[in-house]
Amino acid sequence: MPGWREALTRGPHSGRPDRAEPLARPTRSVRARGDRTVIHPSASAPLSEASGTETPVSEGTEPVPAAGARALRLAGVWLAVLAVLVTTFLALVFAVFASIFKNAGATDLVGLAVILGLLGACSLTAVVSWRAASPHRPIAGVIAFTIGAVALVVLLAPAVFLLLPPHGLYGLDVYKVWSAARLPSSLVVLVPAALMVFGSVSRWCVSGDAALVRRRRWIASGTTLGILASIGALVAVDAAQPACGPGRTCVAAAGISFVLPGGWSRTASESDNLYAAAAGSDHRRFVVDDGARVIRDAGATVPTDIDGVAAQVSSLFEDGRWMFGSITGASTRRTVLPVGPAVRVSYTSTTSFMFTLSQTNVTEWFLINGRLVVLEYMRGYGEGTPDNPSSDPPDFTLLLESLRAL
């Protein structure tokens, strides 16, 4: 039949006899819903003439949020590099000690266990942080946040505790805070921990539908504002305290202020001291301490008046000798300081073990606002002959004359 070939090769609406109309098939539309992709059937779309595949549909699609991914990946890289550097250093130290102590089998095993433990902990945390950068791994994000938060709390909680009133901020011992936070060495852990917390929280805030995203952002913003408000309150407490005055040193825990003599500067104090200063390398040291703690540590009862203080401290520093040391020249007398009556106790302490080392100590005990405070001046002489501690050194005299109550 004439024309049957043309009828087969032409479409019903085509005027071109030599081109066939492509077949059509149903396609799908893509719509982003939060962090998931939902596929819905829609009207048909033509196949590509070249490959016969579906034409991609880009309208209405939204990329998955990448918030926090960069921070999480940076934390992962940081921890991976840290694992390599730390384990390499420890391996070198371990090899040196193993060559020196060849028969220390148990020590070798302990050292190897420490190296492998650090390598495993850093490597595993790096992998978790890297995987948490993917929006399709929510569990890794939770683990990364937990690890980062725990690390921040463990490293910063002791320092934050020292900042809190009543003994924080005003007259703050910067050296104690520095030591409690173990800075700057702890920065190698604090930096990736902060990145993990920031990255995981940022990812959490943009995951979910619009209502859930808004709710999570409110939670994160409220928590941040709460932290900032707490810091602001601490600063306000510090600002409300009386000014210490230019050139003066304040020790709020003792309720006193004074002027350090020339050549003296604040230095790191022992864990029980309220304040410490030293005069360069001259083996001279000045300490402010809690007198009640000193007396309690000696197993005695803390007195409540200056007469009781005189009776108590004179018995604590009597001439005596023990296995490797002795106290000689102990002397107790009443004095008057600018902050009130005090008890002065001086003595020479000697330590004998291979060498004989001598040190003179001069202490002033006084009550201020119901607190027992002790000021101690120490000077070491090594194997030299100590001076007579019955008279105050000139620099200690200047410090006592500048003493004031806060």
C-alpha cells in the first residue's frame, strides 16, 4: 500500500517524513527535604537523542549544607599530624632508653603500650572527625562533639574554677590559671577539640526541616549567650571590687595589698600558697600563705585572737633536729604592722644530706577580717654561713611598711 512506510516513520504531528518522533517516558522530580532527597514521579520528559538517558532535572534541588565540614576536616588533619609527631617523638625516646636499659623488659612493654595507645587514640579521633564532616554520618558527628566537649571540660575546668569568686578574678593568680590549664602545651588538644565542637554543632544546626533548623539554632544561640553572660558576670564582679592602685599588688584571698621592692617580681607559687614573689636569682623568696591552713596541717587548733596566735606559732617553730634537717635560732616576738598587731617568728633551717644547705626564714602572723595570714621571707645561702634572722632584711622591711588592708 502506498504511503505505509511514511506513516510509520512520521509522527502524528510532524510534517517531516524522514525523522521519527522520540518516544516519551515518565521522569522523576527531585525535591530536597532537609538533609534527605525525596524523589517524586512527575510528567514525562524526553530521552536524550544521543545517549537515550534521562535529562537531569536541576530545578528545585538544594545542595546538602556543608556547614562545619571544613572545621571537622581541619580537626581530623590536625589530629592525624599530631599522632604522627607524638608517636615519632615517643618512639625515639623509647629507643634511646631501651638501648640504655637493655634489661628493662617490663619498661619496654609499658613504653610500647603508651606509644600504641596514643597513636590509636589520635588516629581514631582523627577518623571520627573526618567522617563527621559528612552529612550522612550523624553518629560520627555526635561522637566528635562528645570527644571535643570532654576534652575542653577536662583541660579548662580547673582554670575556670580558679576564675570563680570569691577568690577569682580580683587579685587573680595568672600563674595558677596558666598551670591549671596546662598552657601552652594543651593547645595541641584544645584547638582540635574546639574545632570538633564548632563543626559538629554547626552541622547539627542546619540538619532537618525548616522548623527543626530554627529550633536548633535557637538552642545553640541560647547556649552561646548563656556562656557569654556568665563571663560578663565574672568581669562585672571583678570591676565591682575596689581598685588596687597603681604600683601595688593585691592578694584578695588574704585581704591585703603591698608594694613589691625593686628587683622583685611575681613568680609561680606552690599549690597551697596564696601568692609568691622572688628577687631574680638571688635565692630570695616572699610568700603569702593561709595561716589557718598551716596550723591545721601541723595538727594544731587554729587560734581566734593574736594571743592565741603567739602561743600557737611559737610551739610550731622550736629549735629541733630530725633525720636530715634542723631548726636553730628560733625567736618569737610581738610586732605592730600597718594592718594591726602581729607575731614575728624567725629561725634558720639547715638540710644536711651529702651537702649542708642553710636558709633563713622570717614570718609575720596577723589576723585581718577574721582571717589568719602569714607573710614569709626566705633567703637561701647554700653552703654559706646564714645571716642572723633576728633583724628584718631591708627589702622585707619596705614590703611590711607598704602593707594595707583591702
